[in-house]
Amino acid sequence: MGTRIAQIVDSAGSIPRDILDRYRIKEVAFNILLGDQQYKENITITGEELYERMIKQPQLIPKTAVPAVLDWIRAFKEKYEEGYRHFIVTTIAEPLSASLQSANMAARQFLQAHPEAKIYVLSSN
């Protein structure tokens, strides 16, 4: 058996759910703030639900926050426990978001506990 490589992406890529499932790609969710409510993109709120709320409440302007370092670490751990030791991480383009920085910080922390792992973090730009 060859090297197994896990693909991990942030939710800004808008990869269709069937592709994520078919290829076992792990998605790390952006946080969406809508008024005083916080959601995880594609987990606790879908794109359709977000747009419906924006139409019903146009005064609420959504804001996004990058996935937390801990969210990335959880994704690495999940894939690691599935037997993966190599990871390719793709984030939204660095000039548009700090997601790449968050993923890099998580990778450094994860590698301290799992030095045999290999993590490659790439910006989509």
C-alpha cells in the first residue's frame, strides 16, 4: 500500500458535499456571525439558510471568522486517527483571509505531538 494522503480544506472553497464525501476530504468550517448568533459554515448553517436569513433580516450583515487553530488540529487528529500521516491543506487565498495563518499555526502545534507526520499548507492563490 502506498502513502495515504489526507486532503483538508477550509469551507471557503465551497466544494460540493458529494465531492467532499466521495473523496473523504475533511472540511474545516469558517465561523459566520449573524447578529448575535454564531454558526459554523455547512455545519450549523447551510448557504441556503444564510441567504434566507439575509433576505428576511437585511439589517443583519454576516461577518466571517477564520477557522480556529483548534478546529484545524481536530481535523488533523481525525485524519491521523484514520491512519493518515501525510496531509495536504488548502485554504482560501492568503490575501483574502487569515485561514492560511491559522492552518499553519495548527500544523506546527500538531507536528510537535506527531513529528512523523507531514503537513503541507497551501494557499489557493
